[in-house]
Amino acid sequence: MTEPKPSLRPTNPATLVVAGLVAAAVTWFLTSNWYETFARDVPWVSAVTLAGLALFEAVLANNTRARIARKPGRPPVEPLAVARYVVLAKASSLAGSIFAGVLGGLVLVFVMRNELAHSQHNMPPAIGALIGSLMLVAAALWLEHCCRVPKQPDDKDERNGENGRSDEPGRRSPA
């Protein structure tokens, strides 16, 4: 019986781009038509939060990479923890791309309506949050990359049937 193939694939960059573009288009449409109705301040806390999450995931990625590579002085990493990190990375990259789209749409509206004092007031925190969300996407993709198990040269030999083994149980490969 063959082992099932892993079902979790690396994040497709096209998915992130499409999610960001759709979020930007929806945000631009809603805010350009009804900006005066729900004009609110963009808080600086969103930029700080997104940048903080990006920093956390970047540090986690570097730590996980060193632990998977079994560098001296680093404890081994638990497989379940790595699986959780991958889920965190995949969710963070998608959320970061959606936030980047929303904030990009807002920045576009602020540029188009630069005559309003309110939009000029909101521009710096919106750009800061946009940069923070792009940092989050980059850190999440780095974390996902660092969670990959390095390929071992011995694994390939065993799957190809060398050392008297075959892919099918009970059958020996010819010598």
C-alpha cells in the first residue's frame, strides 16, 4: 500500500495577489462612493499591530529554521509545533494580503480626494498600515518556507528501491 501524498501545499502567490486586488477594488468602490458617510480616522495602532505580527513571525521563522536544521545549541523542534506554525503562516499571508488590498484601496481614495483635510490626516497611518501588512505577508511566507523539512539524500535512495528494497512490499528489486 502506498503512503498518501501530503495534502498541504505551499501558498500560491497568485492567490495572495488576487485576494489583495479584490479587497482593493471593493474598498475603493465603497469608499470612493460613500467616503463622507463613514469617514473615520485610520488608527496608528493598526500599523503597529501589523508590524508587530510581522516581527513576531520573522523571529519565529528564523528560530524554527535553526531548530529544523539542528544547529548546535538549539533544541529539536516538535512536529506538531511546526504544523501549527505552517497554519499560522498560511492564515497570516492571506490576511496580510487582504489587509494590504483594503489599505491600498483606502490610500488610493485618499490620493484621489487630497483636497479634504480628513483624507490628508488619514494618509500617514494608512500608508504605515499598508507597509505593515506587506511586511506581514513577507514574514508569513518566510515562516512557511522555514517550516519545510530539508530533503535527505538517503530518502531518495530508499524510495527508488536501492538497498534491496522496492516500492511494493514483499518484492525485492533486482541487483
